[in-house]
Amino acid sequence: MRLLSKYKYSYKELSLKLQRTEGAIQRRICDLGIKERPVKANNHIKWTAEEFKKLGEMIKSSYKYEEMSDVLDKSAKAIRGRVFDYYLTERLDKVRAYIGNGQFGDNLPDRTIKYKRFMSDEDKEKVKVLLSMLAGEIKCVAKENSNVESEYADFWQKEYCTHWDSVKGCTANEKDCDSCTSFNRIDPQFCKRCGITFFERKSNDICNACRSARIKQAQRKYAILNQKRSVI
């Protein structure tokens, strides 16, 4: 606590002074509820190809994170983070199995949606399209299984009310539209792309037709770029 209160020591320096691992120090700070934190290292220093090569060699040679820290002159925490960015685990035995006879960065595991932030820009865009399609399919299934449309079929007012939901029904808990006292008319919106006036419950900058057109445009662009890459 005394060293932390000086705001001048990093995890690595504290580790050397206290003869504890950086992970143990971090856990102890959290357990004791200490508000002060070690000084952050400069995260803008890029890793060189030589450092990645050396990291792979040390992992295959069963070095520990603290030992790698001394060789690479980087904190063990920084090395753990870099290893996780590539192999989605900090367990060195698993990383060794992934690397095999290769180098650091070879045989990377597949990125699931849970680890979307570690994906390439191309994979992120692909996931975004797939998730949009899945969300639309779920909404269609929910509408088919809901009976609110038939219950409120005689009330045309619902289409212009902000409280209407095609799956849940009336979110204001009104029994019908004729005796409703919670009616709130949808405000008109203007499409920035084509300029038409449209009515939607959610706030949007462009209308539904333009959104569909943009999705198709992005799909065509992706198909063309993917075809060029396959030719190369």
C-alpha cells in the first residue's frame, strides 16, 4: 500500500521489490480493495517481429511469464495480454499445442462471436451481416408465434402509436385502442438518403428501403472483393 501510494511503480517494478508475481500482486490489490493502482506501462510501443519470434521460442521452451518478462523487457501482464489476443488463452501448455513446430502467430484458433473484437475487419463485417440476418429471423418467428395481431386486428390506430409492439402488443397495457388514453402518435422522420418522409417507432436517419439498399450494396462489394482475393 505504501508503494502504491507513491504512484511511481509499475507491476513489473512491484514484482521485483516484493518478490511476488504480477498476477499475485493484482489479485491482492483487488482482495484488499485498494483504490491506488500501479503506473501503467506505455502500451503504444509496437512489438517487433524479432520479439514475436523470441516469444514463440520461449513458449516452446517452457518459459514462465515472469522469465519472458526479463528477456523481452515487458511486463508479464503485457505478455499475457498479447498471448491471449492471438490464442484466446493464457495457459502456456495450450498455446504450445497450438504453435506446434511453427512460430508465434501460427495455427490460431477460430474466433467465435464472443471474441469478435479479436477478429479481422473482414470477419467482423461478415459476423455483423450474419447477426442482422439472425435477428430478423428471430423477429419473424416471434411474430408468427404471437397472437396479438389477431387480437388487435380491428384497431387500425395501433399502427400509428409508439406503444404498439408487433410481438408484445400494447406496451402501455391498454385493453383496446377505442378506450385507450395512452395513445402517442409516431412522429414523422425524414430519410437523409432519399429525402422521403417515413414513420417508424425507432429513430432512424434513413428509411427501411434505403437500409435494405445499403445492405445489398455492402453484400455486392464484399462479393467483388472476395472474388478478387481468390483470383490473386
